[in-house]
Amino acid sequence: MFSMPSRSTPRIAAATLCVLASLVFAGGCDARTPSAGAARSDAAPLATRWLVVCSSMDDADDTRLLLGLAADGRRVTRFEIVTPDFLWNIPGQPETPRFPAGQSDASPDLAGALRFEAIIDAAGELRLLDFGAPEPDAVQLEGLRGSLALHESWQNGRALGSLFHAATGNLVEVAPVQCRRSEETRPPARP
């Protein structure tokens, strides 16, 4: 008798991301970009950057990811992830009705602590961003890794996508998101 093997959520999420990545490559994407972390100190300051806000599909006010990209659209300058099942320690965070002082479900800026790999399509648009801590204890959420896959190009100021993140302690989540991109201009550096 034939029986279907059971599939775990992490295996399904990994298989889904592999399929998405292959579709992105088949759609005419450029080669994989080099690792992009926080802006290098030897790089010229960039006057313009993109801010990408990804929120839950069923609630646009439920932010799941805040992503800052350099003007070239490849280098990550800001990365904050909202993890509903995990509270981050953020010194100086005031007490709120939902969280005690010094804690929040939104992470501090992790751009300098994570390693990033981006896939950019032929039009120069971000399609897939893989992220992970290079060392298991580089961030508070040990073993944090994941991907943001954008399933379409930016239309009407948003793109539908999937946010996957996992960590030790059986924390695995795949969430459908809608991402809005806006252009941010930084004030010029003072001499």
C-alpha cells in the first residue's frame, strides 16, 4: 500500500523558497549579487535610499519587516524584523500597554549583524533577499535566518511576497506579505 510521507513545516517552507528562487532565475534575473551587509565605511555616502515596509496581507498596519536599501537597491542599510512569538531586548524602549520597558516584538536594527544575499531581476528590482546570522549567537534570536521573496514587481506601490524566518527553539514562520517601497532622502552630511 502506498502512503504519503508526512512533511514538516520547515521542509515545506524550504521547498517553497527553492521553487520561488528557480522561478525568479527563469524570469530573466541577473546573476546573484555579492553579499550585502551594512554600508562599508570606505563607500561614498549615498544621498538617496529605498525604504521597504512589508506588512501582513490581511492587515496593512501589521508591519512584519522594515528594510532599508542603498540607492543601488542592493546593499542593506537597515533591517528590522517583527517576530510575534519572540520579544527583543531593546535598551531604552519605554513601557507600552503591550510590552514591558526594554522589550518589543520589533527587533533593533540588525543590518550590521546579519549577512545578506540578494537576487535582482533584469530591471534592477529586488526579487529575493536571504538573510542569516553568520554566527549562531550574533543576534538575540539564535540561529536567525530566512528569506523575503517578492512574487511580482512593484505595482501600485506594493509587491506581494512571502516572508520566511526561522531560528532555534522551533521558531519557524512563513507569512504572506505586501511590501511598499518609498524613496527616502537623507540630509547631506555636515562638515
